[in-house]
Amino acid sequence: LDHDLETHMDSIIRSIMPLACSNLPCHRDAPIIWAHDIVGENDEIIGTVEIMHLQEPIDAVDSFIVARGLSLELRETILQQVCKDLECSRSVPIAYHQVVSDENGDKIGAIEIMEGEEVIDA
């Protein structure tokens, strides 16, 4: 994305989405900022990895790999390609994510456990 556009993306989304989605069907709340078809050994398209605005690339790549039962080696290969085009801040995916809310239902935080992390240490 253009740096100036990326800087203002959140405010653009917040201002345009409610109006547009009241008139048109909306299926996502974030734009796709990177997409690439993944081709298998027999030149068949396995699927398309899509990374959304504000999504950490490893989490999107890992979800793609897990959903299709593909190898960790392929995950690393795809991640290397993604990180040539996008900023990647980590190489380990989130294995578990749970929002924590107070008694009124207001979000007060989240629990995230990374792949390979001991649950008690999270």
C-alpha cells in the first residue's frame, strides 16, 4: 500500500464502512493487502493466501496451511515470500486467542498463546 494511504487506512475504514455496508453487503471488516495463489506439485492451485490489513502475516499463512493439512516447510516458504513484500514482526503464529471481557461484556484484554509456548507461561 501507498504509505500515506496506509497511514490513514483505519480512519478511512471507520468513516466509509458503516455507510457503505448499510447499502451493500459487506463480508469483511478489513481490506486484503496481499494475496497469492499457492500452486502444488502437479501445478494445481491449492488455494489463495490472503492477508488482511493489520493481520500478522504468519497468522494468515498458518491458518491457510492448517486448513489444508500442508507442511510446516511450505509455511516457511510462503512466509519468506510474504515478508519480502510486507512487514513481518514475528515468525511464530498465535495458537490460541481468547478475548477477556468484564462482567459488563466490555473487552479488558486478550489471552494469546503462541505456537510452542507453554500455556502457563502465556
